Amino acid sequence: MLETLKQLDRELFISLNGMHSPIWDTIMVFMSDKYVWIPFYLGLIGYLVWRYKRKSIAMILLVIISIGLADFVASGIMKPYFMRLRPCHDPALADVINIVRNCGGKFGFISSHAANTFALAVFFSMVLPHRYLIFKVLLVTWAVIVTYSRIYLGVHYPSDVLLGALLGSLLAYLASLVYFRVIDRYAYFHA
């Protein structure tokens, strides 16, 4: 059973990784670059502070905790424990893989990019009011594209990004529960 799942994961990876063009190469490198998103993160923080005043403190702290935990579990626990080679480091895939840029670290299970982006997207999808529906959809779409870019670039298998997305989503959900409990419990956030 496990071998069948690994084979399906590998075949899906080869199929998804094989769809290349120079334009998409540029877009996927851009989407996957964590430093490119710094202005977005700073703008989001600025907006939250301006719009939500004291509540923004809890939002920002809890999303940072959620992302930090997602990154720690993915990179600090899962990758060293499972030691699953990234596709771009797997000699069996050398003839079929498209590597657009550098490969990254040796191990890829599970994807930190997927865990981190989904932690952010799901947390804000849970805590922001319904009037932000379009922003929430854009955040989740952004997380999906960043996650897919990791397969496209040849650095993660589909299972790496799927489990990373699930980890980030779970931690974001738990952080959102803490957020609502803190907001309800302390009068400081209602002033």
C-alpha cells in the first residue's frame, strides 16, 4: 500500500513538474521567493494595526506563532525525521525532472512553504469578518499557487505540499480558536 502511494506521488509529481514554459518558469520562481512577499506582509501588518488597533496585537502575534510552529514542525522535526529526498536530489528522477532554479536543502518532507503560506491564509480566513471574503479567497488562492510552485520548480512532491498545507491549516485553525478566546476574555481588546 505504501509503495503504491509513493508511486502515485512520484507519477503525479512528474506530470505536474513537466508542464513548463519560460513565462511560467518566471512566474513560479517569483511566487516561490519568500523575500518578494515582504512588502505584502508589511502592508498587511500596517492595515491590521490601522483597522483593528488593539485586536491587531493578538492577530499579529498569533499568526506569527502559527507560522513559526508550522515552520518548526516542517523543517525542524519532519524533514530531519523522515529524511525523504527532494525530487531534485533523487537520482531516479534525474532524467525526467525539470529544475528551474536551485534545489534547496536535501530533504523535502514536508514543505515549509506550504505549511507557512497556509498558516497565514487560513488564520486570516478564520479571524477576519465575512466582509473580507474576496481578500480571503485571494489569500487561499495565493497559498495554493505558492504551494504548487514548489512542485513546478522540482523541489517537492505533491504529498510534501499537501501535508504541509494540512499542517499549516491545522495550526492556523488552533491559533484562530486562541484568538477568539483571548478577544472574548480580555476587555483590553474592546477599548
